[in-house]
Amino acid sequence: MIKTIIIDDEPLATEIVLEYLSEFEQIQVLAVCHDGFAGLKAIKEYDPDLIFLDVQMPKITGFEMLELLENPPAVIFTTAYDEYAMKAFDTHAIDYLLKPFSKDRFEKAMEKYLKTGERVVGVGQDVSKLELKGPSERIVLKDRNDIKIIPYTEIIYLEANDDYVNIHTVDGKFLKNKTMKFFENDLDAKLFVRVHRSYIVKITEITKIESYEKDSYIVKLRSGESIPVSKSGYPKLKKVLGV
Amino acid sequence: MISATLKFNKANWLKAILITLAWVMGVAYLVHTFEPGLGMAALDVGFHTFLLILGYFFLENIFRYYTPQDRQFLIFLSFPLVVSVIIFYVGKYSIELVLIHQQSYLDFVKEIQIVKLFVIFLMVLGYALLLLFHSRLETQIKMLERAEQIDKLVKEAELYQLRQQLQPHFLFNSLNSISSLVKRKPDEAREMVLQLSEFLRKTIRKENQKWISVIEEIEYLQLFVGIEKVRFGHRLEVDFQFDENCKSLLLPQLLVQPLLENAVKHGLYGVLGAVLIKVSFECHEEYLFIKITNPFDPSAGQASGESFGQQAIRRRLFLLFGRNDLFQTQNHAEVFKVELKIPQNYDQNNYH
């Protein structure tokens, strides 16, 4: 049996997936969820092989939900938003169904899944390392058992931590499995500067730039912390600050 | 134009000086042919040219602050007249003072002084006309630019409206609902098709420019809500309220619906569970007040600042009423509120 979960915030949209799926005997639908949080819970509980996933959903999007999974199942996206198609294929989704979709189109997606086999290898890593264009404006991450949504506006600075990034906010420090490069591209370049290989700082948090030994500098933050500035980071910082 | 010469680069200065010199020498030679004495003629003409340039400078500064209107031709004429008379007398007495011993030259000058005054007047008048023409042209260009800007804004607003009318996501999701209903609940599917058709027909109706009554607007909004409730009925509740005495007041079309759609979207995607949207129409004094509230979660990282849709509404209100204070948004205690004010003492057939 193929364990399946449907996640979409519109009941009628889940019902048509159920209707189309009813002809696939090997499919076993274990749960129908109406938001990403319920989806996460169900995925944890049932460990499905395949999920049908809407993009625009309450609180967190389908993409953000996927990011929180360490070992995501195979995904078929179902959405009315065709602008997400590229992003969906970057996450190595099996297929991307544009609403409304025909039965034929749906069956094609299912064939694709059945042919490629149970799980697509490497989905997990690829999702977490996505370097997508277009600002996302917020970070969704797992903080112990809670899901935390951090708007970009609340970031004080970012610190590289192996394959992860430490996100420093007023509420404390959070770990996200994305790269510094991703954030450097995604954050507003007028506000955030990569002052060092391991640091991105929000310029409005800076209170002082001090010279530190020969040719190197540190910035003091409003929170009292000090961040090192590299040789290549200093001119970037000066440029953004306009000095 | 002389002020413009102040901004000239060196090459242009050189040209101006050369032209002035050529002018002085030419006229001096002309005078010399009637009364020998090229030096005196050159001095005379040179000095008068200098006075003329001063006069031009003076005129230019007057017309910079004062542009005579069509019917003030006499006033316009008086400036060059006064300037040329001053140039004439200053020139005359200065030359008499300097060339006091050249009686024959002075006699010659005295003989032609009427012609001289006339020539000076013509020169000054010509320049004044040029200045007037230039300033008119400038005003016209400025007016044209402003008209173009207004035109652009109107077009943008129309474009936005058009996009708003098409609402691809709303449409596709609604069609998906119909597709889902059609086999299992054909009656509901048909109901939804009818609702959607009526909503679309009202959205693209031709007399969009006309204002409609509060009651008509509410009917239209309820069509929209009806469709959204088919999609989100398990979560969505929209509460309409209006004062009895506001029922027949008028408002521009397609102003409230985008805001309601925004409220529904932010409510549904901003929080989990049930979403209550409140829409109210009230009237006080000369205004119709429309308020829409939706729940939101401040911690969810919704983009701050005005959305494109809100900016478009604000611009449209500005185009309609020339005011910027008719649209307000408020974030308070997990409730987002927008408020529109529609002035009632306004020409309600004038769209822009």
C-alpha cells in the first residue's frame, strides 16, 4: 500500500483529489489536513510515501512546511498559482498540478510517481538547500517542538554554523538549515550586509564601527554584541551605510 | 536667456563675446559711413550695446516673476518702453559727456536720435516678446507634463482595476471547487456557476464609472462572499452591517471589493481556525464610512507596509477626490482594520 496524505485548506479541493484517487487501489489515504501544522503532525504520525500539497495555506505555506521536514515524502503540488511551478520543481516535486486539473492530468502525475518509485532520493537535502530567487520575507523553522515564524524584520544578525545558520533575534537564537549565501541573496541588500564570511548584520542595529588591530574592524550592535568585519566586508559595509 | 549665458561654458562665452563684437563693429561701420570717425562710432555703439544687454538682463528678471496675461498688452508694452527710454537717455548724456569736443559727431547723433530711440525700442521689445514666448512655452510644457502624469496614474489605476477584475487565483480556485462539486453535488455546482457568473458580470459591467448605492454594493459584496464561502465555508464568516439611513448613499464601484478580498485572504491565510470579517457602512455628516476588519497574527511575519492593492485604492481615491486622507489602515490587538471615507458632497458622475 502507498500511504498518502492530502494537505489543502479548501475542503472541496481535497475532495476532488480523493475522488480521483479512489480509482487507485494501492493508494491508502491516511489523513486529510487543512493547514501546514496539521500536515506536519500527520506526516510525523503516519510517515506517508506520498503527499498532495497546496501552496497557499494558513500561517505557513506548503513550501515552508516541506522545509521543516527532515525526510520529506514524495510531493505532488496542487495549486492555482502557476508562479510557484519553478520553485516546486526545484524541490524535486513529482509533479505540479494546476487547479483546476483534469482526471487525465491527475493520472499522469500518479503514473509519474508510480514509475519513479516510492521515494525520490535526496528530496530532503535539496529542499533545505534551496537557493531560490524572490524574497520570502520570513523564516519558518522548528524550535524544539514548536514552529517558529520569524519575519525578516526581526533579524538582528545571522551567524554561520556549519551547514546551518544561527538567526539572532530579540527573542533569542534560532537554528535554520539554510546557507549564508541564501540569506545574503534573499535579504534586503539595503538593510543587511554580509560583513564577514560568517556574519550578516542588519545595519540599523549597528551603533559603532571600531578599528581592531591593523586593517580589521568590529561592529558594535545595539544589543551590546560585537561582530567581526572582514577585509572584504568593510568596504561593503561602508557602501551600504553611505560613508 | 542671459541668465542662461551665465551657465555657459567657456566656448559659448567666447561665441557670445565674438557675436557682440561683430555687432558693435558692424553698426559702428554703418554709423561711420554717414559721419566719419570710426573710433567714436565704435565707442558709441559699444556703450549702447552694453546698456542694451543690461536692459535685457533687467527685463529678464522682471518677466521671471511676472508673466503678463493676454489682456494686459499695455502693461507688457510699458516695460520695454521704459527700459528703452532709460537706455536712450543714459546713452545720450554719457556720449555727450565723453565726446564733448566732437561737435560734428554729436550734431549727427542729435539728428538721428528719434531713429535711435526707435531702434533701441524695437530691440528691447523684440527681446521682451521672445521672453514672453519662451515663458508661455515653458508653462505649456509643464502643463503637458502634468496632464501626462495624471493620464499615467489613471491608466495605472485602470490597469489595476482590470487585474483586480480578472483575479486569476480567485477564479481558478472557484473553478476547481466547481470541478470538485460537479459530479457529487451537481446542484451545488450549478449554484456556484450561477453565483460566479453573476459576480463576474457585475465586476465587468460597462458603466463602471457610475457610482452605485450602498445597498447595491452590499449585494455585490455578498455575491463575492457567497463564492468564498463555498470554498472556505467551514472557516469563513462575513458580517455586514449598515445604517438604515445610509442605504441609498452612493459610492464609486470596485473600491470596497478589493479591500474585502484582501481582508478575506489575510484572515484565512494569517490565522488558523475560524475567521470573522466585519464590514460596516455608516454615515456621519458629509461622509460615508466603510470599515472592514479581519483577524491577523502579528507574529506570523506578514509583510508590513501598504500592499500594492492598498496603494492603488489610495491613488484612486486621490484621483477621484484630490485628497489623501480618505483611506486609513490600523493594526490593533490582532485585528487589522481599513477605513474608507467617501465624501458625499461631490460630483458623483465624474469618475476621475
